Amino acid sequence: MAETAADKALGRDLMDLGSEMESVRSLIEPRYRDVEKYVTPWMSPFDNHEQLPPTMEPIYDHTAVNACNTMGNGLTGFTTNPAVPWFILGLFGKYGEPLESAEIPGAAHWLRLVEHCLMGVLARSNFYPQAASMAIQAASHGSPTMWCNPPKFDGQAWSFQTQHPKSIWFSENDRKEVDNHRRRFQLQNKDLFRLFGAAMSDYSTLVAEWKNSPAKWTTVYHQVYPNDEFDPSSIASVKKKIRSVYLLGDGCILKNEGFDFDRYLTWRWQVTSDQTYSSSVAIDIMSHTKTLQQMKKTITEVAQQQAEPTLIAPDDLRGPVRMAPRSIIRTSRDGQKIERLNLTGNFVWTEQAYAAERAIVGEAFHEDLWKMLAQQSAASRMTAFEVSQRIGEKANALGSIIANHNSEFDDHLISMIFNVEMKAGRLPPPPPSIKSMAGSDGKGVQMRPHYIGPLQMAQKRNGVLEGFNTALQAIGPLLQMDPSNGDHINFARWLRMAVASSGAPEEVINGMDTVVQIRQGRMEAIKQQQQQAQQQAIMQNLKPMNQAPEPGSIGSALNRTLGIPERTAV
């Protein structure tokens, strides 16, 4: 269909909005350029929107480069490790109160099935390598963004793309939530025709250009923002909650559609009320990184001066002097020689200062946390519990960072995948018990993830379980003095909280009805054992009564009293 006046106005408005978003990001771009040069030299140039290889400018010191990569990979392994489950699902009531899924028939089993399905979706996709790239960008640039592309048909895997900082812009609403994204990317004309050719049939000149130059690259913009025309009762794509518009640089709209969920996920390291783009570890310590570059350059020059020193030679040897290795200078005059120019300097102090600067950079990237297990030698003789305690202490320092990661990225990721997969029929339906609790509006029950990655569990162990251990040490002597003091504590509830805080899924935790049945069965078994013991004792006591009492014994007298005739031995 032909471009309407409304489409032209929308294209102009979106390009104007994009210009405003670019001006906001321009405030932090000088810091991005420093990061590109000294921390992420492997990324393509920031100031060129084409898909060019990285410039790889030579730098003298790679401390920040290695520390940033280690932190990104460490964050991925400690939060979203593909080798182990890193989240479990829990149920919450209408008002956000936690529900015991073990008490709801079939709920715990259904939650475990859904968890396995969601983990399978992520494992079959390219999520984990892209998540590692995103974590590295969080440490380097501070505001990484990932594009999530659901499958278009059954059997196709999800696709995830961590965006280069140069190609993504975003803004936030009054709630400090990122809700507007703008991405710039390039497509070859053959791909433009394949994706948008059918909808652009009226643009004969443009489509013809795509056909005639299929290998040419064209810049495309993608704007995703909340839809002001959202209508939940409409099935039209443009009436969905999120608006998605593809357009060219001149504002020509290629595709105008809608999404049920925002497919761009942005994780910001740390922001304040007046910030849109976050700072990062690499940005915060850039002065130390630059100092390391200069110090390493100086040390390298000093080492080179020692290996290839400046020489002092007589003027008569101006011509015959040869500086190549193993060269021979022949002279017939006595006293002619070549001497080194010795330079004095406290190079030991320089090395010490350089090591101190490296330690500052490594500490800023929490390098000791990611390498803690490797640094614990056998000579330290630290137990597994002590290592766990130290990891918990270090993990607390990243508490706010992990909270941002969970709220801005993980929560939206899991919710989006769950809703898309459930709508497509690729997840098991909830049991009737959950449906009845949810009610007609579906708001009676909410499902939320609990994160059980090594870093989150270290924080919990250092918080909840440490409180348990401290309390046990405090009340232990009191219980020894008077066991009735334990009546003030619900040890059963305490145990359930400790198991849940350790990351155990609710499916392995028995419900209270099951616990009562187990206890009743145990009491009945004890009663049966006691009855059997009593019967055996009675039988043992009655066994002598089967024998004839001796004359004159108490048994004989008792028989006469009861009228029982005495038996005589045969």
C-alpha cells in the first residue's frame, strides 16, 4: 500500500525522537571511546556505524582488558551458568504473598516441568554466549542491551543478539524504567527485499534498487516504544502493547507492527535519578587504566634501554661503527673504545608502583572473587565452608548490581519466554488447582522466579543461613539448661526456611499434610512396636504357667484356690 500522510508524519516524529536520544547518549560517548581504546580493543570502531573490523590500537598494558573479560565471564558463570539450574519458579498470591506450592495439588510438579522447558529453550539457543558478551559490556560500558527474537515456527530456536553500544539508544519513563529503544543496523538489499519487499510493493523505485544492487548495504533503524493506541480487545498488530517500527534514514517506514512484550532488554550497572546511561567499572577506573598505560610504557622503554643502551663512541669511529648484534668493529689505534651510557634510576620503585596500580584495577573488577577458588592453595587449608563464607562476603559487595541484573533483565527475560512459549502451546498447561486459584481474571496467582545461581546463593547463605547459625549458637546453652526453652521456637518452620534458602526446589519439600501423615505413621509404628514388646513380655511371663507347679509352691496353692486340680507328672 502507498505511504499515507500518517506514515510520513510518524516517520518524521520517530527520526526527531531518534535525534533527541542520540543527543542524550552523546554526553557519555567520550568515555565509551576511552573504553574502546583501553578496555575493549577487540570491538569494532565506535565512531563508524559500518560493520568494520576492530582497529586494535596497540596498548602497553592489558590489565583492564583481562580483568574486564574475567569479570564478564565470572558474572555469567556465577549468575546464569548453563551447567546448572540458575532459577526456580515460585507461586505468589494476589497480594504478593508467597504460596507453598507443595500444598497445592500438582503445582510443584508443574513448576519443575516449566523450569526444565525454559532451561531447554535457553540451552537450544545462543543465549549463553550472548549473555557472556552482555556481562562483559556491563563491566566495560555499563548499559548493555540484548535483542530477543522468538521463533517464527515450531522447531526454530530463539535468537539473542547483544548489541554494540554504538548501535543502540534508549530512554526511560517517569518510573526510571527503560521503555524506548532505537537500534541502528545494516542489511544487504537482498535481505531488505526478502523481509520488506512484499509490504513495499508500491515503492517501485526503492524495491527496484534493492533488486538491482542486492549486495549493497543499507542502514535501517528500528524503534520500539510503548503504544499509545494500545487496545487489549483488538487483534490488530498495531494495537498491541508495544509498537515496533522499521524505517530508513529518510523516515520511510518499512514495517509498522506491534509486540506483546518489549523484546529489547537493557541491564544498567548502576544509575541515579539524573542518569539514563549507566557508568561502569571500566569508566570509573579509567584514570588508573591510563596511568597503567604510561607506567608500562616507561618500564618497557627502560627495559629496552638496558637491552639496547645508548653508546658513547670516539668521533674517529663515526664511520666504522656497526650496531647490529655480534658486529665486529676493527680499529688500529690504542684507547679507542665504545662505552655504554649508564642511566641511573630507581626502577624497583617503578615496578612496585606499577604492581600497586594493577592491584587497584583488579580490585575494582572484583578479580579476587572470580579467581577465589583458584587462589586457595592446599597450604591455606581452608575448608569448603570457609571458602563459601568468603565468597558470600565478596558477593554482598555486588548485591545492588545483581539486584539490577535480576529486575531489569532476568525477570523480563523469563516472563517473556514463558508467555511466548505458553501461548504457542510449547509448555505444559497448569493444573486445575492453579487455574481455580487464579480466578476468572487470572490475577489470583502469580508466578515469579527465584534465582539460585552461585552468586545469589552465596548472598543468601551469608545472610539467612548465617543468621540461623548465629541463633543456634546463642540458644544452644539455653536448651541444655532447660529443654523446655525450645517451645518458643518453631523448629519445623525454621528447617523449611533453611532448606528453601539453600536453593532446594519446593518439589522436594514435603507439604504440611504430608509431614502430618509421616508423623502419624511413625507414631503408629512406634505404638505397634510397643504392643508387640508387651505381648512378648506377657508370653514370656505366661510360659512357666504351662508347667505343673511343684507341691507346696505358691502356684500349687493358687490352683487349689481356683479349684484347678493338681497335675501329676506321668
